[in-house]
Amino acid sequence: MISPKLNNFVFFGTDEFAVAVLDELLKSHCEPALIVTTPDMKTGRGRRLTPPAVKLWAEENKIPFLQPANLRSDLETSLRSDLGLKLFLVASYGKIIPPTIFNLPKYGTLNIHPSLLPKYRGPTPIQSAILAGEAETGVSLMLVDEKVDHGPILQTKSYNLKAKSFVEARDELAELGAQLFTKILPDWVAGKIKAVPQDHSQATDTKKIRKEDGEINLSQGDTFIPQGAALYRKFLAFNPW
């Protein structure tokens, strides 16, 4: 069990990956003191106002949450007023956190990223690794800096990706990331762990997925990948579409 004094952190997250991280943190008695998530958004054909998955989780587990539309104007002041919050943790938040916020806590702002950085930086690391036919990926616990997925690494954990769908890999990588966080948190706070800079020359970037990325054209093959294998990777990567 994590010491209660280490539980006083803010969690930034929005989607199902973040929810899976929170579920695992809750099992370890390491739930956050405050959750920051994105505002409700209009979705679907009916443009119905829909809350993010993390908001629903926070309500169910009775943890205070904020949904700032603008981080600098709506969030920074409230976080500055609570000096007891010593660390921030990010997992699939979906917004860029400015330095005025990520530099606030004494122990920094950590990020759980589902790839072995510096490979597959950006918004779709799991889907991109599946599409590329990677047999292995992993999670990286990193210190947030001003560039996307660019900060130094505290620790990584490998994961067997072979024949895994996006949903299955997403949830299992989230669990691994949360376990990594709870395992090293005491040593990080005690100053026993040093963050190591990434080898930026080896960095690869991912892009957001569009609906047309999932289209299947049976009349086209690929010079390097057998058509059946390429289509199967799409099926895995874009699950549950």
C-alpha cells in the first residue's frame, strides 16, 4: 500500500486509457486527491453533450474533479492555491499542459505514455505500433517538459503486442503504467531515481486517426506487406470500430 502522504497528487486524464490507469491506482490505494479532465463535448449525429470517461469515473468514485476550458485562466490559480499538492500525473489527457502548470509541483509532472519512448510519440502510439507489425511495445513513465512526449524517462516496461487488439493492449498497457507509477513513486519522491534523457535521434511520431484510415480497399495490395496481414493489422488497430 502506498503511504497516504504520497496520495496527494493531481491526475490529468480524459479517455478509457486514463480510466484503466485510475482503476489500477484505486486497487493499489493510490487514488488521486483531485482529477483534471476535459469539458463535456457534443458528439454523435444528435450532437448530444457527452462527459469524458474520466469524469464519469470521478463521479462514481467520489473524487473531486475539474473540467477547465482554458488551463492558464481556469486552472492555474486554483492549483497554485493548494500547496499540499506535490505531484501531477498525466495519462491520455489530450491537451498540452503549459510550463506554468507542469512546473508547479515539487516532484514534477509525470506522464504514463503507452510506448517505449522515444518511439511512437504523439496521440496514437498503440494503434501505430500495431499497424507497423511491432511484436513488442511498452509503457514509459516520463517527466513532462515543454515538448510532446519529449521529457526524460524514469522507467519503462516492455509488453508483448503480438495479435493484440487496440482495446486489449490499451487496457493492459494502462495497468502496466499505473503499476510502474506506484512501484517507483516512493523512490522518486525520496530522490533515489534519476530521469534519463531520451535519445531524440531515434524518435518517431504518430498522428491522429481519421475514419478513412480504417477503410479497406480489396483491390490494392502492398509491396512490402502481404495484403491479408495489412488488413488484419487494421482490424486489430482500429478495434472496436
